[in-house]
Amino acid sequence: MLELRPTCEHCNTPLPPDSPDARICSYECTFCAHCADTVLGHTCPNCGGGFVPRPIRPARNWKNGNFLGNDPASTVVKYRPADLAAHAELLAQLADVPAQAR
């Protein structure tokens, strides 16, 4: 189950569970849309994978108890700004490799 991490790992912007601006990679590294798109070039600085919009867990119990009340979002902040020089090297290395092929 997704942790729904509370902030952008790069800029520490709050990303509540219902935020349409949260982006995640397959390891659930979490970034805001601005950092994912503009700063990180759609490439996770931790694994090299691409980003997708993070799903929004229902706030209300629509069915079978699957909602935030039973499965709350994480409150653990993982603030680890990307090393932008190292990330530029990674982007150069992956320039010709589409996200789905990494």
C-alpha cells in the first residue's frame, strides 16, 4: 500500500493525501509536480526511473473500509534534496533512454 508521503523530497512542499501535484516513481520517492517536471527533468534522482501522478486515496469509506480513515497517509517526512550536479550527470546518461525502458 502506498505510504502517501507528506512532502516533496526535494523542496519540502507539503503534499497532502489529496494533492493532485504529487508525483512518485516506482519506489514511491515523492516529489511535487514542479520539482519532478522542472528541476528533475521527469527523472527520479534516487533510482533514475520516471514519475507518474500519485493516486489519491479516498477520504470517505465508499467500499470495504478502503479509505484514509483506515489507512492513513504517512507523517514521516523524507527531506533529501537532490544533488543537482550529480542529477545533471544522470540526466545526460539517460538522455536517450525513455522512462519506460529504464
